[in-house]
Amino acid sequence: MIAIKNLRKSFDQLTVLKGVTLNVKRGEIVSIVGPSGAGKTTLLQIIGTLSRPDSGSVTIDGVEVNKLSDNELSAFRGGKIGFVFQFHNLLPEFTAFENVCIPGHIAGRDRREVEKRAEELLELLGLSERRNHKPAELSGGEAQRVAIARALVNSPAVLLADEPSGNLDSRNRDEIHRLFLSLRDRFGQTIIIVTHDENLAAMADRKITMVDGIII
């Protein structure tokens, strides 16, 4: 599903990635761990096409993304990649249901199809009764589950998560961990998770450790 070859990335005089090579299979959950400054988030941003590498290549679902134009990259990102962050980043003026639908509307998909998918995801994540609540009316765990539903509404090839349970208490962390497993089992979802949470890292199919811009 994902083939990364010899990625290098620098910011001014600081080299953040020093030749990272990694393959991820379809339907695999991979966790990436390591100290702050190891390059984990930079790697995730490049996989997610939010940043371009200085050299090397990233191929996702058969497409070498670093060869795409900015417009092509934006369309690819919207249809193929879902993002979950430490802070849910839900839009406060919209309901849970509306937040989940937004990526589908941006992608220009049929409204009825998007809304049906959103309803299915909210039900799957145990949020049907919270569909009309705004983010301020949701618990931290509920808001993060809405964010995961939003990330999945376009049926992405890859789900990328950056510290997805870092802002949650232990009960909600465990719930989010189980949810990732169920997404893999139910949808065959490919998931890459950057985390400092050893419990979350350990439940992945494979744990990758980064130090000083390389995989060790």
C-alpha cells in the first residue's frame, strides 16, 4: 500500500529525515515511536502529502505522489488519505454529523452518498445519539471518535494518526485503541500511528522506532 524510499528532508541547516525507507502492507497497522525530534511527525506529514521531501519517493496505492502537481496532490489527499490528530480540530459551529460530512462535500461527492456514509460511521462508532451535538457538547473521547469518522468518510486508502490518544484519559485512550483494531478488521484499513503511548504502539501489527531521522 505504501512504499517509501530513501526520504530526506531538511529545514534550513537542520536535517530531519536522513534516508528513511519503509514499506507498509495493505490492511496493516504500523506504529512509529521515538523521542521528540526524531522525525516522526515530519515523516507522517510527507506520507500524508502535507509536505514534500527534498529527495526520495513516496508511492501510495500505486501512485508516486511526489510526481503530482499541487492540484493533483490536493485531490489525491482528499480521496485517499484520512487524518486524525491529537486535538480533534472539529469545527465548533457545526454538529458532529456536519463535521463528518465536510470532507465528502469538499471532495464534490454526491450529498446523499456522503450523508449515508456519515450516518453509518457515526453508528459504527457509537455516536448516533450525539449526531446533532456540537463539539463543545461532546466529551473528549466522543470528539475524537467524530474526528475519526470524519477521517473515514471518503473511504481513504490510508489513515494517518498523530498522537490520536495523547489528549485523552485512560478509559478513552483504551477505547480509541480498540477502535483502530476494529477499523482494520472491519474495513481492512491501513493505519500509520505516530505515538508516545507504548500501549497503543504495542497493539499495532508492527512497531517502528525512529531516532535522529532514521529508522533503527
